[in-house]
Amino acid sequence: MKIKKLITLTLSAAAFSLALTACGGKSGETTDKQTTEAGQTTEAASTAEKKDPVTVKLGVVGSIYEDIWEPTKETLKDEGINLEIVQFSDYVTPNNALANGEIDLNAFQHRIYLKNEVESYNYKIENIGNTFIIPLNVYSTKVKDISELKDGDTVAIPNDVTNGGRALKVLESAGLIQIKESADFNPTLDDIEEYKVKIKIEELAANTIPSTLADVTAGIVNGNYALDFGLKTEEAIFKDTSLGEENYWNLIAARSEDVADPEKKALYETIVKTFQSENTESVFNDTFGGYFIKAGWDQDLLNK
């Protein structure tokens, strides 16, 4: 009886031990499975948070914009935005390219130029953020001061309506001509009431004026082209005095239909705010010696 009882107890203990082992195995498997599933869940959530990079094409005119927009490009990379700079060689093409969807934004023009383009071509594009104002100075390789210009001398000005009108105002400020009081904001040659110095005004494509300075007595050069050709502000024989005029503030333009899209509007707002930063202003001052002046950064044009 004692032997039988001992065998029974031994068998019971062995069964209990096996039961514990079996339970322990199932518990470990469950824990490992839960850990794996938790890891997969975390990985999935992390993947969901990472959005695919978005490419935004920005049209500009002039190599200086590569430097001006470099800090913005670098900052936007961290936010998954690839800002691609697209160069154009003239002022006519970028708005057409924007309107046709070849680019997403452009940043090369001032307000009055955009207004004229919209009215002329019925473009559905608009200003979404102010950038800066740059001077429209007078340069010459033949005379050292504007006062040296004399009758018969030739002065080149941009042949587009808005920059041409602004150039005539510069010549008026310099005391060379008198514009009619009845003239519109963008005066033309027909609006010249008096030539105080009988100069010959030659209208040329803005991007060609720096290269023709050897052929004319003086030329009024857009700031970006002046920089591209190495013309320094201190070399100007007369400096633009219209920097406080909002219509000459440069801007970032977008298609109106994109601005109406909440997702794209948020994207563009990020780009505008990133540009309007101390990093950009440092480029204005350190790289270009204050040639560019920030303007209208306090205006929120996307939420007006």
C-alpha cells in the first residue's frame, strides 16, 4: 500500500509539473506575439506619419534667386518639401508658365507688373506673399554722374510697360524729364511733357540693357540683372528713390485655384513664412550688401 501510494504521488507531481511547463510555454508565446504585434503597430504608425516628399516648382528670373531662396530650400527639406528653382530668361514667360500649370509658384515680379499681366492676359494668378523691393538704378560706363548727361545722349530703359513706366519716373526724379500730371501710374514716352535735357530714350528688353551699356550713354537696369552682370549699387550714377511705393514690392504668385485648395494653401503658407525669415534677410544683407530690402512681411495675404 505504501509503495502504491508513493507511485500515485509521484505521477501526480509529474503531471502537475508538465501542466506548469505547458502553461509557461503558452504564456511565453503570447508575450512574444504581443511584442511583435506592438512593434509592427509602432512601425506602421511611424510609416503613416512619414509623408512622401512634395515637389514645388518655383519660377524665377536671374541667378541671384538661387542664393536668395537657398535658406528656404534647406529649411523646407526638413518638412518634406522639395523646392525646385526653375530659371526663366525674361519677364514674359514665368506668368504664362504659372497660369498653364508648368510651375507651381513664381517669384520675380512686383505688384504693378502682376496687375498689368493679369489685366492683359486674364491670368487667374495672385499675390500670396511679399518678398522685397529692389532699386531701379541708372548705370553708365561713359559718365560718372547723372548731371553729366547732355543733349543727344541715349538712355536705355526697359521696354515692358511697368518697368518702363517706373524707369521714366526715375528719369523725372533725376531732373531729366517732366511727366504730365494726367499720366497713369505707368507713364509712357507719350506722357513726357518736357525734356529738361534732350536725351534720346531707347526702349530695350530689360535683360539686355546691362550688355548694351557700352553702346548707350546710360541705362536703367533692373536690380536682378544689375547683380547678374556684376553692377554694384555704389557704381550707379543715380539711385532709385521709389522704394517706399508698395506697387513696386516684389512677390510670390500662385494660381487662384490652388489658393482655394486648403491643402495647397497650407503648403504655400509654409513656403511663404519660411522665406520671410531672418535667414533670408541675412542673405539680403550679407550676400548682397543690403541691395534687397524686405517689404510687407507683416501682411498675411493668404488669410486676408
